[in-house]
Amino acid sequence: MAGFMIDNIAKGTLKQWHLEDVDKISKDKNAVLLDVRTVDEFSRGGHINGFKNIPVDELRKRINEVEKGKPVYLICQSGLRSYIASRILEGNGYETYNFSGGFRFYDAVVNDRTLIERAHACGMDY
């Protein structure tokens, strides 16, 4: 998956947004802010204000909840699930941007928390 991501970034297929963009993006009324972690991760582990939670495993059946015609800014725990969500949405005509580093990185920097020592291969913390 990392290879696909790197290739897609290099080719411009996958666009990213970064930590320094958070304030601007969270105030942008013309953007869709989407957190694709599980409901438990979103509620228990914290989230960025303004982001709607639609878990990536539910995205295909809930895609009508994502407004078309606006850029979609995605985040998950590590970047993997938001990458998958990006590919799903792009395949359905959306313009997407994937957060570089994932919520784990955001939380460590912004909230001065240590990175979790144990995680599943897909990036979900346990």
C-alpha cells in the first residue's frame, strides 16, 4: 500500500494536505471535512473540530452524505484508510486531499501526546 501511495503522490494522483493547513481548511465553508476512522476511534481518541465521521468501511453505502462539487479533506489514524477513502471518492468523481501523517501524527504534535506504541497493521490503535 505504501508503494501505491508513493507512486500516486509522485504522479499527482493523490493530493495531500498538511498540518500547517489545518486552520485554513477547518474554516473553509467550501470544503468537506471527513474523518474515516471507526466511530470508536473518532469519539474515544479525539478528532479535529468540524470533521464529520464516516468510517471507510461504510463509505460506499454512505457516499451520498459527502457533498459533491467541493474538495474533500480526509483524515484517518495513520493515512492508510484515508488513502483508501480517497481512491473510493476519486473513483466517484470527487476531488480529495489526504492528510499527511494521520490523526496519530496530528494528535502527537498539536496535543503533545506520545505516539502510541501498539497499533494494528492497518493503523487502528488498540
